[in-house]
Amino acid sequence: NEITKNCLKDLIDFDNKIFFEEADYPAEQAPPPLKIADMERALSRGDSIFGLFDKDNKLAAYYWLEFKEKLLYLGTIAIQKDYYGKSIGEKIMAMIDKTAVENKFNKIALTVDPLNGRAVRFYLKHNYLITGFKRAYFGNESPNAHRLWMEKSMDQIYDFENTEKKIYCADNEATEKAVNDGFIGVKLERDIGGDNHKNIIVFRRKISSK
């Protein structure tokens, strides 16, 4: 269901729970808390915010889409932990792809915390590639909230060189240099001990598209 202005307070409470109470990455990496004014501006400019509800009509997840000039931007996906592993993420990604096709976008983009290993792996699984690095993405109020920029092409398939460059997710300088040098993140190797700082991004150079 599409979220309306009447539901914004409940949505913000849900968002705060996901990104501040249940987050499994450092607090300084978190986005600024959402405000009703932010959501109202988003709806006024034509963004779409969709909620997925359980059988008791409680919010289980939501996602936020911004319709840019040349791409569809996925601003947020938030899923309550109780619903992990129940294919809600898969349903959301399918709906986002459908929206892109219906609106004739050939590219979808998003940003994600490098230390949110679960999310990075999820997006890579769904054919998003790491193509950029954004320092202090939310501005001076969140100077350590760096983000990976990821893109999914709806109409191209890429080939890559065999040579790999492996970089720890916590190594912001090396990650930034790699993408600036034309490398693209194609895979995540997660730390077996569950330490997101020790997750490794595998980068390769793109050599062609089909």
C-alpha cells in the first residue's frame, strides 16, 4: 500500500526502530532521524513510499522511491527483523524493478552503509554494482556516515577483467580510490565471525557491455 500523510508518524517510529534500535552497524554510520517535514516534502515532490503489512495490518517493511530525471533512486528499504528470511526483500526488489520498467528507467541507484554487510550482500545478489563512494553523505551533521553508491542497469550486461582487488569494507580511503580508478564492486566476502569491519569487497574493472 502507498503511504499517505496520515501514516507518517507511524512510519517515522518504525524507521527509528529499524535504523537506531535494531541496526547492526556503528551509530555514527546511521542516517539522520527522519522528520515529518522530510516525508511531507518527499510526497509533495512526487516520491512514492510503499508499506508492506502483515495479516494483522501491522507495518512489516517499507520502501521509498525517488523519480530522478535519468534514474529511479531507491532512498530506503526498511524491514523489521521479525520478517527477515520471509522473502519480503525479494518481493520489494521485484516491485522496484517493475516500477523502473513501467516508468521507462534503464537504471536504478541506491546508497548503502559499507558496514551494513547484510544489505550490501543483498543488493549485490540483486545485480546492483558498487560504482561510487560518497563521503559524509548526509552532510556535516553526520560526518562519518559514508555510503557506497550502487547501480543496477536494466538493459546492459557487463563483462569484467579477471584481475581482482580486494578491500576491507571499513577501508574508506582504499574503497574511494578503487572506484575513482574505475573499479566496480561485484562481490562481498563476509567475515565468518560476523564482524562487518572485516567484510571484503571484491572489485574488478569493467571491460565491455552487451
